[in-house]
Amino acid sequence: MEKDLNAPIQYIKGVGPHRASLLGRIGINNVRDALFCLPYRYEDRRVFKKIAFLRPDELVTVSGKILKSDVISINPRLKILEVIISDGSALLKAKWFNQPYLKKNLRPGLDVIFYGQIKAGFRGVGLELQNPDYELVAEDDGDGGVPAMHTGRIVPIYHSTEGLSQRQFRTIMHSIVGQYSAAVRDFLPAEIVSRYNFPNITESLMNVHFPDSAVPIEDLNRGVTNYHRRLAFDELFTLQLGLALIKRDEASEKGVSFEPDGRLVSRLVDKLPYELTGAQQRVVKEILSDMRSSSPMHRLLQGDVGSGKTIVALISMLSAVECGYQAAIMAPTEILAEQHYLNIHRLVEELGLRIHLLTGSRKNKEYEAIASGDTDIVVGTHALIQESVVFAKLGLIVIDEQHRFGVMQRACLRKKGLNPDTLIMTATPIPRTLALTLYGDLDYSVIDELPPDRTPIITKLLYEDGKERIYRMLDDEVKRGGQAYVVYPVIEDSEKTNLKAAITGAEALQKMFPETVVGLIHGRMKTVEREDIMRRFKEGRINVLVSTTVIEVGVDVPNATLMVIIHAERFGLSQLHQLRGRVGRGGGQSFCILLCYGYGEDSKRRLDVMVKTSDGFRIAEEDLDIRGPGEFFGTKQSGIPDLKVANLLRDGVLLEPARKEAFALIESDPELVRFPGLKSSIEGFWGSKIGLFKTA
Ligand code: ADP
Ligand code: MG
């Protein structure tokens, strides 16, 4: 009889409704979920140690015969089960606190194996084990006995859930793996299995959960055995198959074939006070070639902070406008939308274009212009994707700082036009492995060259005793006619965190430098106030801007050449990099001062990276390494299904082959006629998300 991997976990022996609900909390609802919930580490409990040679603090496996087993009542709330075993070399006591019922399992005369940490006994007398993992050595019952599960082997350790001990969890897994791993069908095409020399799926599942003794424990713990790799490959392959299908689907859509004549773009470019860099020109070419094509553009544009993405976006938008279409750009915050609006407005106002700003705080009167076609370019925030916004003829959308938006929002904006071309921009450099996953359905352009005459920013790490130096730098900066940012982690003082805060910081600085105009901006201020402060800073009427991270993304004030980050140890690496990118935008020498009040290992690593490099890609790699892929700007909201087995850091090397194989397979067999099983595993992995992507 075929075993059903979708069988609810509740009906597995030893589970039942209560434990099923505990398991449900960690995402295990059926047998398949359990099979693909891998141990996060392993313990070597194969080697038995003689009791006579035990030392305190050692983690050991010992075996012996039970001589005595007694429950001792210390007081009404404390019952101790004491079990004494002998292995012929010496005696050892094991204790369990408040589990008197174990006495009926651990009876004198039985052979047992214990695993645990050796402790000094009561008042330092003798050695003992407390609450060790135990296993009875089964009598030979004719079929070779029960295989060891908790001791006497390499033992899996799982991320369990509250209310379920390792031992209970492991017992459930043991029974599931034993009963069901043979029922998992191998959907990976045989050519691929043999090309990469992969073990089969059943063998792989059995060995990642309850490894054979021959598997090196170091490889197990690093998750790089052939069995682990096989399972990770399967998952990445399924992910990439989905992306290949999405991409194929997108390419078959009919979009606008723009035929821009360049009349607006050439006037714009003539007016620019600078030449486009080689990288900008190349990227513009890539975008225009997409726009000319009849299938809709889905392109990711990556460029470090200050690499000049805005002008590239504007050239693309003008190209759409030249063809009689509307273009929209969506930014993640009001300040950024306003800045784009002001910049774009300034650049195109002589070209006779109509441009509108649409944010949460200003909208109604804009709706009509957008719907009637009385506007060419719309700059906005999320407000753009509200239902009430209707475009007359939307041909191109640009999404700035993509990682702030989810797939859903991208999809919503696209639906406002008829398959409009989409350009997605990000200043957060994405390591290649992650880009192939998160944006694997997109074409990819990168501005890998900064505009010339940019002097590298000097970054310094200072401690509390460096404060005087910072004050001097601020003073010099202002006297020179420059401007500075001082960024704090929190808005207000609080006893809970004890962190330096923006409001008090601003007051103190103002007192210290009465001649200087100190401004304050933070997320709790009204948008109009923030706008006003930002404008005054841009116009040079504020010298020192004290803020929280609201100024993080994209704000452009070339005259600001000093960035001071207070409590730099509290900020993430990408965040620090973004903040630093606020300076160094003009010609002069810029400085970034990281003021740090004590740190842990991770924050020390982040700060060191900041001092060492300003290469956004290196910083991103490090950030990915420190934070892990899940947290690295929230893969969760990206719309990509969660990876259960594969880890993009560890299994990065598998990603390219998985992608290559997946795209080749879809190319040769787009309907997967030869692999119906693969088709259902794609559906299982992607679920409804694949449909979502197709409209995105
Ligand atoms: P980002 O990629 O971070 O969005 P911006 O588009 O805001 O960067 O550009 C940063 C600054 O560089 C702006 O002041 C812009 O006018 C300027 N800039 C853009 N391209 C060039 C170039 N080719 N040469 C000189 N300056 C440039
Ligand atoms: Mg930008």
C-alpha cells in the first residue's frame, strides 16, 4: 500500500492531538513536513567510556547494568529518582528530578546506555549524571533488537518546540523516518542524479536524520554530507524551476513596444552638468532594448548608493513619455518620493512635462490628472497602489529601493497599466546567490562604477573618549561651510534602553554650538515638519542635522561631508553602509565617524567591516554571513517560499548548477511532460505564490 506523506502528523504513533498541536507550531503538520525538518546538529554518542575513567564536565556515553533504582522524596515538591549502574569498572549514579514514573522503565537487572554530562555529586562527593538521555539495551527479540535511537550512535538534535523534549521529538522522528522515507518518490531526473552523483532520496533522508556510522560527524554538523547536498539541491532546483516557469511566462506576455525617438532624453542629457558614466550608458542601453521589445521588461537595476540610478530611471521614464505613455516611480518613504519629485521636476521642467507627486499626505487633486492623462510622470509612495488611483496610459513603472516592497506591491502597481515595463532599483547590493534566488525571474543590470571625482570616504571608529574629537570635527565642518549628520538609534531617552537619544543629543549640541543651526528630524514628527527640516538642510539653512534612521535611504545633500553615527554598534551593516552613503556625494573629502559604546562579537565584526571597506558588495556578503539569509532584508516578504533544507550561504555552490539544470529543463520541456512528478513538487513548494509572481 502506498504510504501517504500528507497524512496528518496527529495519527503517527506516539503523537496524538496535543503533540500534533505542539508540532504544528513549528510548521510540522504532516509526515512530509516532518521528514524535511532536519536536525540542526548531531552528537557523537558512539564511543562508550569506562565509568572508572570518567572526569567531571565530560559529555559521555556509558553503558551498564542497573543495580538499584529508587525514588527518594526530599520534600513534597522534590522527588529524585536515583539509578545506580555498573559496567564492571566502577559504579555510576544517575539522577532524575521529579520524574518518578521513569522508575518503571529503569528497573534493576536491565542493561542501559546513558548519555550526558558528568557532574560532581552532592557536596562534591563522587560523580553523577543528571537527567541523562537513556536507552534500554533491548533483549534480542529475534529480529536483531531495536536499533539505537538516543545513544550508542550519532544522534540527531532538532530544533524542538516547547512541551516536547529532544527525546520525545527524536522518538517521533525515528518512527516517521523508519516508516515513510521509502515512500518519498525521487522526482529528480535520473540524468541529474547521475551527473552529480547524488545518493537517492530515501537513503538521503535516512542518513540526515539517523546517520550511518560511516558518515563523518564534522560533515554532518556542517550540513555538507552528500545526503544533505542532495536534499538541498532538490529544494533549490524546485525553486529555480518555478522561477524558470515564471520567467518563461513573462516573456510570452505582450507588452508595449516602445519606439522612443530620443527628443526628450537628448535635451535632458545636454543639460546635465556631468557626463553619464560608462556604466550608466551601458545600463540605459540595456533598458532601452527591453523597452523596444514586445515582451514586458522585468529588470533589476542594482547600483551602490550614489552610483547615479536616478538619472537612469529618469531617462527610461522620458523614453516612455516620448511615446505618449505615462511613467510612474514609487519610493518607500515620503521624504524619498519628495526628493525624487524635486530632482525630477528640476531636471525636466524646461521640457514642458507634467509631473505630479502622490503621497499619503497629498493626493485627491492628483487623482484626476493621473486618470485623465494630464500628467506624464507620477512620483509617489505606496499611495500609488491604492485602488482609487487609475492611470490613463501607464507604460513604465520604476520601483526604487525594491527591498522595501513585497512582490504583492510590485504586482499591484503593474496592474495599473497593461503589462507595463518594470524597472526595479536597489541600492542594497545583493550577493549573487541571493539575487539569483530573490530576483531569479528578473533580468539584471548593475551600475558598477561611481561617478568620477568622488573622493573615498574616510571611516573612523571612536569610543566614548573620542567625543571631544567629534565635537571638534563638527565645529570645523560647520566653520568650513559644510554640513553634518548626527544619527542616533532612538528618538527619546528611556530608562529601559539607556541609549543616547536624538532629542537630547540635538539639545546638547545646540547648547555647545550656539552659533550653529542644529536641526532635528525623526519618525514621530509630522511629514510636513520633516519635509520642512529636510528642505532647510538641503538649502544649507541647517548646519547640523540630528536624526534617527529616517534619513537612511537615498537622501541627497552633496554639501554634507560629515556623518556621525552614535551607538554605531546598534546598527545593522547594511544600515550603516546606507547611512555612510549620505556623505561623499559632492567633490570634497567626507568622513564617517562610528561612535561606539561597547560591543559584542557581531557588532565588532560589523564595525570592522565598515572601517575596512566601502565596497557595497563586500559589505552585503558580510552582512549575509552575519545575519543569515532569512533576515537579510527580509526574504520573507519577497514572496519567495521559505527554504527548509537549503541554506544560501552554505549551499551557495549548489545554486548555480540547480539554476542551470532547471532553466535547461524548462527550455527543453516547458510543460514538464516527461516529469509529471516534478510538476507536482513545484506546486507543493511554491503553492499559490507562483500565480502571484506571474502577475508581478
Ligand atoms: P543613487 O544611485 O544612490 O540613487 P543618485 O541617483 O541619487 O544616486 O546620484 C547621486 C548623485 O550623483 C546625484 O547628486 C547625481 O546628480 C550625481 N550623479 C549621477 N550621475 C552622475 C555622473 N555620471 N557624474 C557625476 N555626478 C553624477
Ligand atoms: Mg536613489
